[in-house]
Amino acid sequence: MTESVRAPAVQLASRGQLAAFMADSQVPWDVDALDGAVSEAAWRVRPSRYLVSTDDRMIPPPAQRAMSERAGSTVV
């Protein structure tokens, strides 16, 4: 979150108005979005990051690293 966005959000949260602000600021997506053509898959052309969770009790860190490598992600 950028500083220009974070400061108002913190001010609203401190007044207990953050939930109302978030509810009011959300807009429904348009059905026209379904007609859009994808020329390139973002996961192929955009860099991705993967955060290895060392305390994850379901997926061991070596498996997480293998999945991130398979996806071409940079481990952070």
C-alpha cells in the first residue's frame, strides 16, 4: 500500500470507519470483462515471487521451493 493510500486508511481505521469506507469503495465488475481477449498470460510474462513458509505444517519448505521453481517464481 502506498503512503498516499495508507495514511487515509489509517485515519479511517482510527475512527472506526474503515469497514464502511471499504464497503462503499468496492464496485461490481462489468460483464463486458468476460469478452476481453487475453493476448499473453500474465503468469508467463510478469515476474512472480514466492514466500516460503517455514512454519507451514501441510507443505514442507522443500516442496514449496520445488513448486516455486516449477512456476518460475523468485523465492523471497
